[in-house]
Amino acid sequence: FEAGETVNFTVTDETEFHTFTVDDLVIDESADVGETLIFSFTFDKPGTYQLICVPHEAEGMVGTITVE
């Protein structure tokens, strides 16, 4: 993403509780079973940020967000 860009996210949870957590950006959203979570975030600072699903981090449900 580009610094200053607002991004819309949609997280659909079909079978288990999940989170969309980026500690360094103070993002901590969650979705219960059968729920669709929709939210927006404006990326103000360039950097590389770790995205995790808190209950499934040990199972490898992690990612990276890069803001240029």
C-alpha cells in the first residue's frame, strides 16, 4: 500500500473465530463464526507490519503488510 492510502478490508469467517491483528498499527478486529467484518484503515506511516490471527498464529496464520 501507499502511505496515506485508505484500504477497505472484508474478513468473512465461515467456521472459526479469527482476528485481524496488527499490533504496531493498533488494529485489532475480530470476526465470530458466520460473521463478515468490514472495516477501513488509513496507512499513515511507511513500514513493514506483521499481521496475525491471534488464536491461529502458532498454526502459521500470519502475514505482512508493506506500506511504501
